Amino acid sequence: MLNLSTFRRGLLAVALGTCATLASAASTFHVELNTLTLGSSGWIDIQLGSAPMDPSPAWAKLSHFGGFINPASAVLSDVTGNLASGYTLDTTLNGWSELKHEVNYAGGKISFDLTIDGAPGNNNSSFSVALFDAQGGLLQYPVSSDGFSALNLEFVPAATAGGQGSLLLSGYDSGLVQITAVPEPSSWLMLGAGVALLGLVRRRQLPA
């Protein structure tokens, strides 16, 4: 059940279409998948894979889960962590990492925060998310680049040490998937300072 690893590894070598840059790889993104029409429960299959030749190691950190249920259901392949503290997919050992987990569709959405980073190199890595029904049947998404994943991202590592990698959208169904950047703590501090400054200016403009 839920075994698409071999198929996806073959697709990883296929050149992806035109991609849109999300941001630097060190950024964190909040991913939401609309599950209103998918039944009561099912499975999510999250994979991170390096290119098959001369792989450049990559890591995907997942946290702040919504709709993930039954922690004992997790099937981990080169993945560390748990539902409470977060999971880390790591391609260092075998060039491939996979997390399968039971999820609740009845709540209307499932979600998680995602951060991808990796070692400098010449080859990209693929991050993909596929959904299944309770019996393990694949829920297909023809809009995505591979025809069955709800979401495909491509991590482009930095060319040299100390450089910044980038994260590209390679395919997803915008009606079912929403991706938004999670502000860094420094951004929240700047926003708060700006709001306070505006309040001070406004207060000085009010008549005595």
C-alpha cells in the first residue's frame, strides 16, 4: 500500500517544466491542502529525493502539523523525529527520504510548515506530496508536473559553500494547495515597530 517510491525515483530524472521561484531555501513556508471533498480519512505520502547521479544532500523539516492523526501510523524511511517535535527528511544516506502518515480529511484541510535546505552541489532535489484514500488508493492531481502529486517543489542547492539555495514551484493545484511564507521573528519585530511608530505619529496628530 502507498508504494510509489520506484515510480517517483524514475520521474525525478525527468526535466521539470517552467518553475516559479518561491524564495531562499532557508525560508519557512506554510502548506495547506484542501480536503473537503476527499472523505473522512486517508494517507499523506511526502518524499524528498536527490538527483540519481552525484546527489547533493538535502533536508526538509516539517512542523506545526494540522490534520495529522495516529502518530503510531507513521512510516519513516530516512526520516527522524515525531509528530510532536517535527519530522526531518534527509537524503544524505540513500539519496531518498519518505514519510507516510495517516491524516484526517474531515476537518477540511491538512497542513504543515516546511523548511528545505541542503549542501552545495550541482543537482536539484524534488519535494513531493501525494494523497491517498483510506484504502490506499491514489488521489490524482493532473495539474501537477507528474500527474499524481498534489504538490511538487524543486530545491536548487547553492553552487558553492556559503551560498543560498532556492526553492521552486514545479507543479501544484492552486485550487487545492495554498503555500504562504512564514514571517521570520525579525520580520515580526519590524512589523511591530512599524505599527508602534504609526500609532505614535497618529497620536501626535490628534488635537489636544
